[in-house]
Amino acid sequence: MTIGRRDPTFQPPFNQWLQRQPTLDSIKQRIAVSDCDLIVHRYSSRVDKLRFEFDISSDTRDCVDHVMLVEVKAFGSDLSKSQDDSLFLMDALLRYAGNKQGRRRFVTIHDRRMNGFERYVRCYGVHVLRLSAACPDSSDTLWWDEQPIDQLMLLDLLRFDRDPDHPLQSMDTRRHHIVKRNTFGELFKPMAA
């Protein structure tokens, strides 16, 4: 990492140390290091009614985790070529994991919060939030992936109430096509005598 920060007013101690390491030179070793501004995670509820009651009519909105990475660029600054390339790779990898036949699907992982259960995670890739000033309150304009938005839309995007890939669209965050697990008794009822 041979190039210093564009804004030298604040640099975390670890980043200062990183800059002084000759064995991590960006040209000789082809190492590009970028920080991650935001990992936005809307986590599923700890108590999922479907896990215990197997009630297909219960609300499934809180059964799926949602996650995305957001790179924040203040004062209208642009991504460096190196950062743009690294974020492109991260976006492609994250989207590949949750893509099946060109459609966004959730990834199933072990739920370490509740032993023996699974978590369903939808990944929305990497997005760039560009501000005309230092923060949304003081910015005249906000852009989400080069599309102008306002502060209320930004809050909706961060809550996953709007689709991060299509900020003008609201998003249905429910888990669809849920299989009822204890339907055997309901399918094969004893015949009346």
C-alpha cells in the first residue's frame, strides 16, 4: 500500500503501520488494500415462528437476513481505479453466491445463534453512496450507485425497505416457497368410519 490516504487528517494507527510495510508494496507485490466503510446487515429474528410452530400463515418478513457492503464517498469524490477494481470483485463474488439461474436467491448457512437450525441470507452486493458533503444531513445531493436519491430513500435502502439494486422500487423481503415441515398428518387423515 504505497499510496497514502487522500484525506490525511485522520488515519487509523493500523493503516499507518500498513503504509510503512515494504513487503506489502502495491506495485512490487501487487497488493491493493481498501477499507470497508459499511456492512449493512438486517438480521433475522432470533425466534422464527416457522421454526417452532410450522405455521405457514405466520409473517415471514423476519426470517431472512439481508446483507450488503456500502462504500461511502464524501464530498463527491470518486473511487480510485484500484478501489473500483477491488469493489467490482467483491460485488461479483457476493452476488455469485446468492444467484441461481440469474435470479437472486438466499444462501442457507448454519445458525450459530440457535443450534440445529439454518439461517437464510440474501446478499445485495456492493453499492457506492456518494455525498456532496461530509454526511447526508449537510449534503445537497446524494447518489446511490450514480442514481440521485434523497435522505428518506437512503434510510429506506439501509433498512432494506427499498431494493438496493433498484432504489426507486420497494422490496418484498419475505421468504417465499416455504415448505411446511409437519404436513404428513394433514395430508393423510384417517377415513371416517
